[in-house]
Amino acid sequence: MHVLWTHGEASVRQITTVLASEYNLALTTVQTTTRILADKGYVAFSKQGRALIYRPLISKRAAQASALKSLLGGLFDGSPGALAQHLLETDALSKDDITALRGMLEKETKGDTS
């Protein structure tokens, strides 16, 4: 999906080429993955010559929201607080991350009058 979000559209061969520097994936693996994404409605494709050109149907933001909802429900009993606590306890957040989050929380709570 990252390749499609970055490039807008790409063939299986183009996706494989972009990913080759970081991952050792066979063309057939990428082909299977793009077909599954199409079956699930995350990407669409059109035919250009002999190649299928894929394009994203879901934004990165929407995919992140869906994945986070699934993660929260499956591992943290639907509790964003439990996820945040886990991130803090496992040192997954840097000092900069914590400072940024603190600023967002302060900004958010200033509008809360309850």
C-alpha cells in the first residue's frame, strides 16, 4: 500500500522493484498480495497491455484508523489508555514523542470545560 500511496498507481513489477531494495519478495508474492487487496476492496486495477495497474481506493489515514481500531479491540480491550500505557511501559516512545503527546493533550484539554 505504501508504494501505491506514494506513486498513485503501479504494476506488480513496479511495486516489486520499489520494494526490492528493502525486501526480498518474489513477483508472485506481490501479485498474490495485490490480488488479495483488490478482493478486499483496498485497491482497484485496470489493464494496460498485459499488465494490471493498481491504485489505492483507501487513503493511508483511513487504513491507519481501521488498523488501530482493530489493534485496540483485539489487544487492548478497546482502550486507547491501555495502548498508551503499554507504549510508555515498554519504552516505545522517545522523550520527543512524549513531549509532543503532552503538548497535544494539553491543547486538547484546554477546550474541555467539564
